[in-house]
Amino acid sequence: MNPDILAPLMFFVALALIFIGYPVAFSLGGTALIFAFVGIEAGLFDWNLLQALPDRVFGVMSNYVLLAIPFFIFMGTLLEKSKLAEDLLQTIGQLFGATRGGLALAVVFVGALLAAATGVVGASVVAMGMISLPIMLRYGYSGTLASGVITASGTLGQIIPPSVVLVVLADQLGISVGDLFKGALVPGIILALLYGLYTIGVSIVHPEAAPALPESERTMAGGRLVKKVLFVMLPPLLLILVVLGSIFAGIATPTEAGALGAVGALVLAGINKRLNKKALKETMDGTTRLTSMVLFLLIGSTAFALVFRGLYGDIWIEELLTNLPGGVVGLLIVANLTIFILGFFIDFFEIAFIILPLLVPAATILGVDLVWFGVMIGMNLQTSFLTPPFGFALFYLRGVAPPELTTAQIYKGAIPFIGIQLIGLLLIILFPELVLWATS
């Protein structure tokens, strides 16, 4: 057997299993075991290398940084279950409702606030889909605009810290989570502003697609409205200050800040008298499920990486990526195209665990700043939530949308926002200082 084809074959077999719908963690782990056996039989792989697998798995399980993942998931899920998102949407909707496109702007604003307070995409999309979508449709909003702005604003939790995905990216890149959080902050805010500008543009060009909220529905005004806005905004802002402020100031690690955020979410739910057994049980169940999925993916990718390197696949990828025409530019083009295309078919976590270990060595050799590289990949991965047919935000919204909103409308509504995300990606590439200000 030609030793040069075994590693490429292993890579494409794993992708094939994933694309036919086999669970990713088992696709990676199973492919690793099969090709380890094939390599041993062909005399191309040393069986003793597999003895390193238990130590590597133990290293994954004892990784202190990854402990931030269940904390942030718990915090975000509990805030959604305790109806904080509902309070925000209703109140900010009253604040912006008097203007054309005001409800859509309220969704963007609340989406950004929830992203910074929770970092969990699913919770934001479901909350806004259940609360804002029926109101927007009832008062004449275009179904495509309403669904697009909800799904896109919900994905801001991917790029605006504290983001579970950024924690995973930092771990895979071998860089500080705090540095990646800092680097992603400005691009995340810019992306939210671009969403808002697009919404304003649609309301000007097509006013019938984004009407103002009828006066009969604007039940609060003046001092009462200001008081309500302050009342519902202060708790999440305080939580953001505790979590991000402690990280940026160097007072707490991301894991410690995540623990503070989880406790803060419990306190806020208790103060609002919404900390009940049902909410707590659903929160713990959701946290356990998502955390278990991430850990199984990590174990599968660890096994895959071990065997892949044992078959000299890392050298094959490194030579392939570092010898591309254009050097760094060639690497960026290939990396972004690969991630964007895979985003149509597989989950963002899966892309991070499969593709990042292959890209990082080449990026390091070519002198690419890994914080900037990580934010760029995070922005690109965000498109995977909106790209049909398997965009998770599209599925989340479809699950809570009323029957009159068709799946075709949801898909169509996401397209302009995918374009905006790509503009955000281009801005990061053209103006690295948007990210690097934090580490300079």
C-alpha cells in the first residue's frame, strides 16, 4: 500500500461518514480505529502510539479552560428559562415600536444584549421567535424580514463574548480565551450595527415590509417606559459587567467568570421569583446535553488527530497549505472557503474540531496572528447557523414559528444576513486592527 495515500484517504472517509449522517464523534473515533488497524497491518503505523490515547482523553477531561463551557451554557439557558429575554423584548419593542422597522431594531438590540449576557445561540433564537415573531407578523412585517432579523440576531451569541464557540476556538488554537474575547468584541458590535443599518434601509426602501407598531399596542410611554427599560436592562448589563469585566480586567479567568455568571443567573432568576424546579431542571438538562456533545466531539477528534498524525497526515496538510500560491493569502482563501462550504452541511463545533487542527500549524508557520485568525474563523463559522439546508438558527426558528410562515420564507430571509456576515468577515481581513487592538 502506498503510504502517501493513507492519511488523505482517512480524512475523506471521515468526511464521507459525516455527510451521510453518521454522528460526528463516532465518525471521527471509528475512522481513527479503522485506519489505525489498517496502518498496523500495512506496517505504516505503530500500535504503541494508541497507548497515548488514554492520556490525551484524560487531558481533555481535565482541561480547566473547557470547564467554562457548561458554566456559560447554564447561564444562558437559565436566563432564557427565567423569561429575562421575554422582558427585554417586550420592553425594548415598546421603546422602538413607534418608528418604522422599530420592532426589527429592537430584536437586533436585544439579540446583541442577550449575546453578551448568555453566549448561547439557541436560547436567543427560540426566545425571540416565540415572543417577537408573532407580533411582527400580526402587524404587517414581511415574513422574510422578520425571520431573517430574528435568526441573524440570535447568532450574535457566536461572535460577541462570552461565546461558547470562542472558548472552543481558543482551546483548539492554543491561545488565551480572554484575548479571543477581547478581539471578538469590536467585530461583534460592528456586525450588530450592520444588521441594524440593513433593517433601517429596508424600512426606508420598503416601508410596507417594516411598519411601526400601532399606537394601540404602545401601552407604555414617558417616565413609566424609561423606568421599565432601566429595570429590565440593568440586570443583564450587570451580569455582562461581572462576566466580561472580570475577564478583561484580569481579575478572573474565563472559567471563574463563567462560574460567577452561572451564580449571577441564579440570583437574577431568584430576585424575579422565577427560579423554580421546572426552569432549573430544564436548564440542567440542556447544559448536560450540550456539554456532553462537545466532550464526545473532543474525544473523537483527539483519537482522529492521534492516528492522523501517526500516518503523517499532519505533514501532508502542512505541506499542502504552506505551499499554496500566494502564501498567507492562499491559506486564508482556502481556509475561509472550506469553512464556509462545510457550514452548509455540518455543525460549527464539528468544523472547529475537524478543520482547526489542520489549519493551525500552517497558520503558525506562515506567521499569522492566531487571535486574529480565531476571530476570523469565528465570524466565518457564524454563517453556518444561517446557511441552508442545515443552519441551526433556521431549525430553531422553524420549531417555534407559526404555520403561516413557510420554511422557504425563513431560508430566503436569512440570505441578506449571510451577505452581511461575509461583509463582516471581509472587514476583519482588510482591517486586522479591528481585532488586534486588544492585544497590541
